[in-house]
Amino acid sequence: MVRAVMHGCNGKMGQVITGLIKADEGIELVAGIDTYTGIRNDYPVFQSIDECNVEADVVIDFSNAGAVDALLDYCGDKQLPVVLCTTGLSEAQLEKVKETAKKTAVLKSANMSLGINLLMKLLKDAAQVLAPAGFDIELVERHHNQKVDAPSGTALALADSINESMENAYEYVYDRSQVRKKREKKEMGISAVRGGTIVGEHEVIFAGADEVIEFKHTAYSKAVFGKGAVEAAKFLAGRPAGAYDMSDVIRL
């Protein structure tokens, strides 16, 4: 049984993961960390990671960028593996993630969904066949009207996964209205749609002569990210120090 600490346990994702772990026989939550203590959980909750004195095998983090430095210090000092799901980290913090990975296992991914990470793997194979055959590649991502960044980090990760499989990288084009000309062969359009309560949709289009192949992933709730984080925690517990991502989890 993997013993996990939930960092940010009383946030929306923290509570989603709490529910998921209750139904999973392979992992249990032994402690939570959150500055807000107004929610009653089945495990002890500490207001800071430094106060936590419970033995654990891994930390799952869904908090905020301001809490990540202390978390990394704690996990590095205790050589405690950590699944880092918080986004919006600064360049200095990303460098600190690399340094912490020299002391303990750190898993960080642009998207924790198992489906998205499998899609990245499939896109690499598809691009190696279709791009040399002259297929144009376009990405369309759709999110709710409260999302502030565009394109999404996941859309960029999907595009990067395609480029990683190519000898000559594609140039990303975010707004075709700025230049009035036909598309270049080595460009990849990335379009963002914002509206309503769309949790997340990512569509990758390979358009060739007389045929079109589409890959699409739709997230209907944030639970898909929680499920991926739980699987990542079970994977990471007991691993040696190093940098990991979700591609390592789905490779098993």
C-alpha cells in the first residue's frame, strides 16, 4: 500500500483526489497540507509542509506556485518523491525542480491525464508517417471562458510532441489573420476557443490530399487529471532520484 500526502488537500483538485484515493485499494492518504482547514478529512491536515510529521512514500501536489519552493525543499531534504501538478512556475522554480530531482524522484507533466499523454505518444507515430507524405497539421483547443492563457499548455505540449519526432521542426502559427498569405508547408496552426464551461478539448488534424485524419481528446471533468496524478503517485513511490513525467507512467 502506497502512503501519500496530499499537498493542497482542501482545494478543488485536492478533494477530487481525496475521493479517488478512497476508492483505490493500492494507495491511501495519510496526511494533507492546506492553509485552509475548514474541510474535515479522514486524515490529519497540517497548515504547512514543514509541520507534517507523518511517514509517507510520496507527495501529490495540487496547490499554487507560492507553496512550491517550501515543498521542494521538504521533499529534497527528506528524499521524498513528489508528483508536481502545480502550474505557472517561474524559471527559477523550474530550475529548482531540476535541482530537487537530483535528490529525490520528481514527476512533473504539462497535463496529468493518462489519455492526453497516450495521445502524445500516438501523435509522434502518426507524424512520422503523415508529415513526410505532405499532410498539413493543425491543432484546435477549446476551454471554458475563465481560462486566461491561450493557447493552453497542453496544446503546446501536443505540438512539441509532434516536433520532437520530426527532423525539421514546424513553426507554430497562432493567428493567421495577421498575415495575408497561404500557409507554409512547415508550419503548424494552433487555434484557441474560449467559451462556457468546456473543461478541455484538444483536436489534432492531419489534412492531406483527399483525406483527413483527426485525433481528439475530450475531458468531461477535472477528475481525469486527478486519476492521472494518483497513477503517477503509485508509479513514483520507491523510485530512485531523477526527473520523470507521465510518459514514464504510461510506458509500463
